[in-house]
Amino acid sequence: MIKIEKLHKSYPIGKDSLHVLKGLDLHIKEGEFVAIMGSSGSGKSTLLNIVGLLDAHDSGNYYLNGQLIENLDERKAAILRNKFLGFVFQSFNLINYKNALENVALPLYYSGMGRKERNEIAMQYLEKVGLADWATHLPSELSGGQKQRVAIARALVTKPKVVLADEPTGALDSSTSHSVMELLKEINREGMTVFVITHEEDIAEETDRIVRLKDGVIISDEKTLKKSKV
Amino acid sequence: MFDLDRWQEIFQTISKNKLRTILSGFTIAFAILLFTLLFGIGNGLKHTFEKQFAGDSQNSVYINSGTTTKPYKGLQSGRQIQFRNEDAKFINEKFPDEIQFFSPNIQRSMQAIYKGEQNRYTVRGVYPDYQPLESAVIQDGRFLSYIDIKRRAKVIAIGRLVEEDLFGAKSAMGKNINLDGISYKVVGVFNDPGGDNDERYIYAPFTTIQGMYKPNDEVDYFGLTFNSKLSVDEALAFSNLLTKVLKEKHNIDPRDQAAIRVRNYAEGTKNVQQFMTVLNVIILFIGIGTLIAGIIGISNIMVYIVKERTKELGIRKALGATPSSIIGMILMESIFITALAGYTGLMLGVFALRALGDSLEKYFILNPSVETYVVVGATIVLIIAGTIAGYIPAKRAASIKPIVALNDE
């Protein structure tokens, strides 16, 4: 599903440049539940941004769903994001003047679906995350956990190939974090590839595979023991 | 179907962000309102001026005689110059091409009596040509004719206000008015755009008045209009030449200013035209200034709006919004608000001007109003400015990497 070969990325800082990713190789198959771990500055967010087509890489190859990603302009990137990727952010990134249902329906608007149909589908996904009763509430009227559930529903609504979650529990307390992770696991069990970035050990433990990053290189890549439990 | 959807998305954004909408709408509405008001008041000043100078024919020349102030060719100063019929003939024959209408004139103040009513009026003995000279407009009957002149008929054409004074609401047509003891028949009633004074004159045939009140063939003054094909400068040259030949004919020092006075309205017309040009330039300047202020206002607000929405735009892009859809959304929003607010400002301005009406007449503002095409044009200019002002930051926002936009707080 995601295949990365010798990926390099550096950011210009003044006259110098900061080499963030130093030749990563990573292969994530369909249906995997992977956590990328690392302290801040390890390059994990940069990796997610490149995988999520939010940022471009300098060199190396990146295949998404078998398609080589190169020379993407903003328009093509936007279409691919809409089609293949769903995002869950640490700060939720809901649009504050749209209610829960409208937030969830927004990706479908950009894929060109009619209003009635997309509201129906958005409602199904809100039901799935247990927030059907909150459909008409604005983000400011929702708790942190509820906001993240709305964000997850929004990430899923276009039936993407991969869900990318950047510190999805970073702004939540431990019990809400746990229920959000349960939701992500459930999605994964239904066959969705889920790609989580975190610096919390216990969150990473709930996934199937942990990739550890340090200073722009992968230092370990191992399966967790939990898989056998399911 | 897709377009309707897009509009629904825009209406939602507009209605959910009221402060932003009101802020930008207010700027536009206010700019257009100010533009309309200033332009309207400027036009009001213009109307007052046009009215002030619309009284008499703009190409009239009046020739009066006076007393010499300089000795010349052995003649002493202090000599009274008297025009006579032969002067009329002389002028007419000397300038056949330049002169359009010409009439000698004798003017006297007389007591007019009709039944119980009486009043003093200025009676002018004139030729039929005098009517266009004064821009008098006949509303009943007719003006004097050449047959009246020939027969020395005792007929008169009276001003609208003379009729009102002496006859009240009744018609004066065909009635006889007694002027200083002699009865005249009213053959016409006229009105005059020059105002009340011009509507209190009584016109009688020149020959009738001359025969009755002047010894021999004396004339008080001449009135004429020059050919309207003459330019202002040609007209002034014509009246200068006219003065010169008349002075020669009456043996007057060419430098003597008092003996013969020629008043050419072209001179005034020239001044008025220059004044109007200056007034127009001022109005134009004010208008452009207001528009520029409005354009700067809307530009600032558009930059601010796009800046404020950077994160929202980042989210939309992460969810699959293409750059062109982002630009389109911002532009359509901006055009919609600008057009609506511009129309509101325009309507407010037009209504305000209409409500003002002629209430500011004593401040020389008459019928303040604006031509529709001017305000519509101004609104369109603002819409275009708002579009350009919105396009630049929108394009920038659309090309920011979504990750940068998402990190914008």
C-alpha cells in the first residue's frame, strides 16, 4: 500500500538546510496497523506529511497504492488526497463554523458528490463513531474526544485506502485516548490501513507494528505481541 | 447542480461569518454611499449654476449709450450719445453674417391699470426679434408681429406675473390694459426661464412706443444675438469690432469706456464654462478619491480575511480541495458581498439624495442627483477592485503547502 525507498527530505533554514529524513526505506502492506514512534525532531511528522501528500520529498521513491508519486502539482495532490487518504490530526482541524455533519461531509463535497447523498453517508459515519445525536452541534460544543471522533468519521467518509493519524491522542486524556484507539483498531479490523504517529509508548503498543525513528533513520521495525490476542 | 452546491457552500460561509461579512460589506456600502452623496451634491452645485445663467440667451449682446468722458476730434467730454433709428440700420447692414436676431429697444416704466388692479411695470418697445433674445416662451396667444410694428398697433405681450398681478386666476387674453392712460390689447402671455423679474415685463411694438414717447427717432438701446456658429472668441472679436465702428460713427475716443457700452454675454458664458469645468474636475477628483479609499479598504479586508482563513483553507486542501476551487470560493464570496453591499450603498445614497431634494437650495445645491450609469460604473469598479484584491491573497493562500497552512494559528 505504501512503499518508500531511500527517501530524503531537508528543510532550508536560512542559508543552511536541515536534513530531516536520511534515506528511509519502509513498506506498509494493505490492512496493517502501524505506529511510527520517535521523539520530537526525529522526523516522524515530516514522514507523515510526505506520505499524506501534504509535503513533497527531495529524493527517493514513494509509491502510494502502487502509483509512483512524483512531480505532483497541488491539484493532482488534492485529488489523490481526497481519493486515497484520510487525515486525523492532533488538533482535530475541524472547521469551526460547520457542524459535525457538515464537517464529515466536506471531503465528499470536494469529490463532487451531491448534497443529499453526502449528508446521508456522513450521517452513517457519525453513527459509526457513536455521534449521530451530535450531528448538528458545532465543534465548540463538543468535547475533545468527540471532536476526534468527528475527525475520524471525516477521515473515513471517502472510503480511503489509508488513514493517517498524527498524534491522534496528543490532546486527549488517557481514557478518551483509549477509546479513540479502540475506534482506530475497529477500523483496522474492517480492513483499513492505519498509520499512526505518536511519541507515547502505550498508544504505540495498541498497534500491530512499531517503527522507531531517530534522527531521520529507522532504528527498529518490529511486530507487537498483541496480534495473537485478536 | 454542482454550481448550486457551490453557492450553498458560499452562502453558508457568509452567513456563519457575520462579522467578517458585515465588515467588508460596510466598507463597500459606505464608499459607494459617500461617492453617491458627494457626486450628487456636486451635481446640485452645478445645477444651481446652470440655472443662474440660463436666464437670457447665452449669445446675446446689448448695446447702451452713455456720456463721453474724453474730448475727441474737437468735441468736448460730457457729451450725451443718443442712438437713433439710423444706428439700427447701420449695425444691421454692417454685420449681416454675425447677427442672428436684432431689435432696437425703448424702455419706460408705466402705471398699468386693469379694472381695480394697478401696478408699475417696465414696458419695452421692441421688434419681434426681441423674443428669442430674452428666451421668452409664449404660453398664450402670440408675441408681437411685424404687422403690429407696421401699423403701430396698440397691442402688448405681458409676462406671466403681470397677468397674475392684474387678472388673478383669469386669463388676460384679449383684455385691454391701461398703460399711463392709453389702452392696449393683450395679444400674448409669456413666461421666462430667467425668473420673476423677467416675467414682469410688458412688450409693446417698437414703433408704437417710439412714436408716443420719443421725439424724432431716438432709441434707448439695442439688443441682438450673434450667430450661434461663432465661437466664444469670434463672438468677442465681433462685439469689439461693433464697439469700434459705433465709436467711430459717433466721433468717440476709442479709449472712452463710458460713451458706448457693449455687454457681450459670451464673456460671461466663457467664465461660466470655465467655472463649470473646474467644478467638474473637483467633482471628478472627489469621486475618484472616494473610490480609491474604498478600493484600499476592500483590499485590506480581503487580505485580512484570507489571512484569517489560512488554517481553514489548509484543512480544506488536506481534505481534497484543489487550488482553483479555493480561489473560486474566495472570489465568488468576495464578488457576492461587494455586489450586494455596493447595491445597498447605491440605493441608500440615491434615497438620501432624493430625500434632500431641494431643501439645500439656499446653500446653492439644487436637485442633487447622480446619473445611474455613474454610480453603477463606480460599483462595478469596486467589484473589480475587490475581485483583484481578493484574487492576489487567494492565489497565495491556495499555493501555500497545506502543511504550512495547517500549522497557522
